[in-house]
Amino acid sequence: MFKDPETVLDQLVLGEGRVVADFGAGSGAYALSAARRVGETGKVYAVDIQKNLLERFKNIAKAARIHNVEIIWGDIEKSAGTKIKNGVVDVAIISNVLFQNEDKSAVAREAHRVLKNGGRALVVDWSETSGALGPSADHLVPQKEARDVFERNGFSHERDISAGEHHYGMIFRKM
């Protein structure tokens, strides 16, 4: 049902020394995988609004001896809500959070703000509900709508990627 974050990030190609921001890091599956990929010379910002998830992820990262992650309690819907400086991030990961946010354009603008020129945004979200999993049908963000949101906010669509049976995935580049 869910595409493994490793498989999704394989399609993104993250290199050593890159700086990544995981918007809505949650349990940290993407942030952990990204941290391993960017190595000790890279950095991952794990941003979430839920303190309990961040605390749990902090313990997981510590146990895994991952030291290149900075945990940030922040709001991806607010301007500068991630507390990350302008233009310092190579890749923003926005996975399974669009359906949760009221102002999807604000999320795209915040990603645009933190990304370097030419930086990329990976967007993964639910394409359909699946039984008890996933958002209700009225909270789904159709792929075309997500694409429109990012293109209206300074991104060009680079390509679609495989993100699992019930998800879509897209990579955008900051213009």
C-alpha cells in the first residue's frame, strides 16, 4: 500500500552533502532515509507541528546514531514557520501532508522560500482512500490540484514518480 521511503528517495537521487527539509516529518521515515543518504557532510531538517512525534523521532535517530538531523517544531503553513533560513535547502520533502493543510499554497511558498535556486521539492500524497487508512475522500488533494498549487508558487514540474498504490508522487524544481 505505502511505497517504502527508500524506494521513493531512490527516484529522487540524493547525494552526499545535500541539505534536506522534511516538511511534516512525523515518525521520521523519510528524514531517517535522507539522513543516511546525505551522510555526515549533509543535513536534514525534520519539521513537524506535533511535538510528540518529533520527540519520538529524536529518540529513533539517537538510537540509530544519526547525528545530521535537526529537529524543528514548526508550522509549514506559515511564512518562515519552519525556522529554516532562506535558500539553504537542496530538497524539500512534502509527503502525506497536503491533505492535512488548509492553505496548500502556503506550504508551497514555504518550500520555495527555504530552497536554493534550482532546488527540488518532492511531493507525495494520497490519490485515494484505502479502507480505514488515509484521509476521507473530501480531504484528498487531487494530483492536478497539487501540481497547480506548486506551479502557481514558483515551481516547474520536473516529472512524476511512482509513490505506491494509493499515492501519487511528483518532483518539482524551484524556478
